[in-house]
Amino acid sequence: MPLPEADQLARWQAEALAAPPTRHFARALRGGPWPRIIAEFKRASPSKGLLSGGLDPVVQARAYESGGAVAMSVLTEEAYFKGCAKDLQAARAACSLPVIRKDFLLHDWEIPQSRCWGADAVLLIAAALPSPRLARMLELCQQYGLDALVEVHSEEEARMVAPLQPALIGINNRDLESFRVELDVTRRLLPILPDESVKVSESGFENSEQLALFPEVDAFLIGETLVRTEEPEACLRRLRGQ
């Protein structure tokens, strides 16, 4: 992603600081009936290619809210996930759920940009951010009023992140290199994470029985199962045991 011009960055910073309060993504993951689900909108993935090219963020957002999701995740990464800022903005405008921007964020300026795009939270991937850089990004999220979901997928990353005491930690069950999914990744990493952090398990969940195996997890991020079905609302209700 090209670096913004100085005047563009200044506008983002000013607008982000003046933006109205967010919808409190972190709070949504702590409250409400369990299992709490973050429902994801994505058109494609690096491992599976195109998932659903005709997906409408407005239709999907309304179905997710009706189906009982506590929050929504929207991919804005273009090359691998076919996402964009307009998907995030359209989804958020169509529902009352808090929305997380899911992308490979690496630079300071992407934090105020995310706030200006309407995100209530952002994803920060530990595998892509050395500890000092991650700490800086977390500081910027606090400065601009965004929640941050810090993602880990190995014991090494979990131990690196733990001293930072993130409010939200996501465990990605998908290996970022092989794309192999193992739900036991969550089981292995949970004991390493700070007690105070909200724990989110990501990837690989297809039914309510799988969710029931992890009662200590606060919320589950589910994407592929929901974007592949023609009935996302009904699918969400089944996942929630309704």
C-alpha cells in the first residue's frame, strides 16, 4: 500500500481524533449469551481462492446481526482477500454491530486511516509486527480510540505478546505458511495468555459442537463457514445452538 501524502495523513489524524465514539468492539466480546461470534465478511482467501465473488456486504451484515453475531469482521486487504474500504463502510452502515478492520496493518498511519474508514477495531498480527512495533501500534490504537485484536498462532508469538497485556488476543488456528488448520492450537496457547485478556479463537469452526469444546474462549471469529452458505442467518443460529 503506498504511503499517504503528508496532507492526507494530517487529515486522517485530525478526523480520527474528532470522530464520534466507536461501537465498543471489546465490550461486545465480553457481554451477551455464549457462544459469542464475530461474523466475517470476505470474498476470497489465500488458501481457498475465491469464496463468494458476488457477496454483498449490506446483505451479509444484516443477516449476521439478525443471526445473533456480537460483532463483524470485514477484510479490506485487496490482493489476497479482494476486500476494500467500501466493504467495511457499507457493512457498518447496514447494521449496529461493532466492526473490526481485518488487514495486514504495518504502519502508524493505518491506525488513523482505519478510524476514518469507520472501523471500531483493527487486527494486529504478531507474526508481522516485532514487539516494539506492536507496542507502538497498540499505543496508537488507544490514542485514536480503537480496540485492537492482537493475533497469535504459535507459542513463541503468545509469549512475546503476553507482557504487552493486550485487552484482546486472537488465536489463529490456521498456520500462516502451510494454511493447515488445527483447533488444538487454541488449546495449546490459552494457558500462555494473560488471564485479563479477552480470548478469541479464529478459523476452522463449522458447527456448534466444535465451539462447545472451548468454553474458556470468550468469542469465536468465523468466516468461511458463513460466506459459503446461502443462509448465513440460519447458519449463525445453528452455530449458536438455536
